[in-house]
Amino acid sequence: MEEKDRSVVNNRKPRPIAESNITLKEEKTPRYAWVIWLTTFLISFAAPMAQFKIVSIPLYFIYIPGVSPEGCFGLDAGGFGMLMTMVSLIGIVLAFPAAFICRRLGLRNTIALSALGVIAGGLIEIAGGDNTLTMMLGRFLEGTGIGLAGVSAPTLITLWFPDKTRGIALGLWCCWVPLSITLDSLICPPLAAAFGWQGVFGFVVAFATAALVLFWVCYRVPEGEGASYNVEGTFAECVKLLKNVQIWLLGLVFVVFIAGQTGIVNTYLSTFLQSAPPAGYGWTEASAGLGLAVVTGISLVANPVGGGIMARLPHRMKRIIPMGVAVLYLFCFYLMFQTGSEALVWAGIVLMGICAGFGGGGLRPLAPAIMNKSAMAATMGMAVLQFAQCIGNCFSPIYGGLIDGGATYWDACLYTIIPLSIIMLVAAFFIRPGKDSPVRDK
């Protein structure tokens, strides 16, 4: 069998999502690979920074009587959720064709386009002032950052790193989302206090612009135009790879995981903590931001740990990770959103940080383990998770609508994420490798 098909020999792992002489010949990691990693990480980092910037300063957008500052957009909880959802709408469209867009435009242009979406969206938002429609339009354009960077950035990194260091490089890159939320939570509140929400948005635009310039100057690929992105066949042919029921069960698990993590916790935890008693605890904006930063900060450590445990589990036992996340969800949300004890809130915050890390780091590696027939199959498996992530991100308005209808934050969880977590647990139980998986007997 040819070298390019080595992934299905002797039960080896799937081929990487991109190939060059470095990956094929097991060369040493070039020093310049880390320059590529840094510049790619920074430009990727701008996308979730833009997505979650409003979560750290929610009172400038969602109206809470006696708490929101003057000039607040005056949105209800459902409207605030729509601001988060708008970022994900274009991601739903881009999830499956993103790899083909990358092949057509090239890695440099695709990654640059992700940053340009963040920059254009932010400028439209600032220019529109307190106009809700321009804010929604800007958020929609910012979604190109997540939609394109999530596929093109790891592809570029893969080209530069051989097997022995690729896992470390990609694992570090996977910190782009939790780290961006953590820094947003710490930096955005003082920026908003000094310069208003426009100051926060301007900072993100400036960061994305600087990252784009640095990336454009430093960009290289080891094999030039000869590098392979492992996008084999037409889009229609590749869609046929998605007949595997297991990947859709994993997709369902991931939808619920993201609905709870991004749709509820990352969107509404700060608002809940800042709401006056008895609805919340009346924390300051900085304190609420710190609470969210603790969730994402813990997940930064738990993410690689979860991925490491997933890699070491026998294939037939890998479903333990998604099942464990589902069980933890049944406890996390009550602890975080009950209004009787701040100590229990902190316990829930810590537990959610662990859960978020294990879910983020442990669930994604399951896709190539399930879709292991070829590199393109693995790529389409990751596209299913990207699609599921964007669907889960759209959960915010549903949860916010229940809050607007008079439900407490915990009641809204009881009606939504708790029953969904039970469905997640059942779906996770049935995730197992197919009979034809090359790694089944590993």
C-alpha cells in the first residue's frame, strides 16, 4: 500500500488533515513551525475574542432595571441571545464546505478572510452606534472568523508538524476558544468602564488587524503549492461518507454539550451573577467576569487532560467521556444557577470548568476515531462537529426567552438542558466503533 494510505495499515491513526514532506517523511519539527503556530494561533484567537466580547459586558446590551448603564441597547434576554446566535448562523452554512473553500482559495487567503470578517464586522458595529440591526449584521460577519479559522488554521499547523509533535501543537491551538473567553472576561470590563462598549469592540478590531498583518508577513507552507489538504473528490462524493450513524450520535452529544456550555453558561452566567437578588447575586461586572474566567481557565487545563484520557481509553470504552459529561451536566447547572448559596455557585463554576475541558478536549478526538476509513472521512467527521457546535450556539435565544417569560435561571435549565442532558447520556451510550473501523481491534 502506498505511503499516503499508511493510516489504515497496522491499525494506525487516521492520516493528518493535511500532508507535506514534514508529515510524510517524519522529519524533525522545523524551528519555523513554531513561528507559523504563533501567528496562526493569534489570527485564530481573534475570532472567538470577537464572538464572546459581549458576554463579558452584557449590561451594555441586555436591560436589567437599576443595573444597566445609560445608553444600553435595551435588549431582553432573548434578544441578547440572538446577538450570540448571529455569529453562528454563517458557521452552519460553512461547516461542510469549509474544507473545499480552503482548497479553492488557498490557506493564506482563507485564514486571512476569517480575520477580515472579524475586522469588517467590528467596524460596522462601531459605526452603527446603538442601532440593533447594524449590530446584528456585524455579528453575522464576525461568524466567518469561527467558520473558516476552525478548519483552515489546524490544516496549516498540521503541514508543519510531524506525528511526534503534531498532537502537542494542535492541542495548544485548541486553547483558542477558552483562552479568548478568559481574557475577554478579564480585559473587557475595565475597557468598557473606561471607553464604553465601543472601546471593547475597537480593541478586538485592532487585535485582529495586527494579527492579520503579522500572519500575512510570516506565512509559508513547507511544500508550496504541492502541499495536500486531503480534500479528495467532489463535495457530493464526500457527503456520502456521512452515512455513519455513529458520527451523528456524536454530533447530537456535541449539540447538547455546546448548548449548555456556550448557549447557557458562556452567555448568561455573568448576567445571572449581576442580577439583583432574588433573581441573582448582584455581583459587580468585574466579579461576574472573574466567575466566567474561572470556568474557562480551568477548562484550559482540563482540555488537554480530557484529550489525553480519551486517547488512552480502549476504543470500546471511549464513550465513557461523553457519558461522564452528560452526568456532570445534571449537577453543574443546579449548582451554578441556584440562588441559595454563593459557595455552591463557586462549586458549580469549578465543576463546569472541569466538565467544559473534558467535553471540549475529549469529544472532538472521537470524530476521527469513528470516521477512520480515510483522511477525508475524518475531515467530514470534524465537519459534523463544527456543524453541531454552530447549532448548539443557537440555543441562547431559547434559554433567554424563558427568562423573559418569568422563569428563574434554574427553572430555565430544568426545562431545557436537564432533559437534553438525559438525551445526551442515552446517545453517548450507543457510540461505539463500527465493525469496519481500522482501530476497533487496537
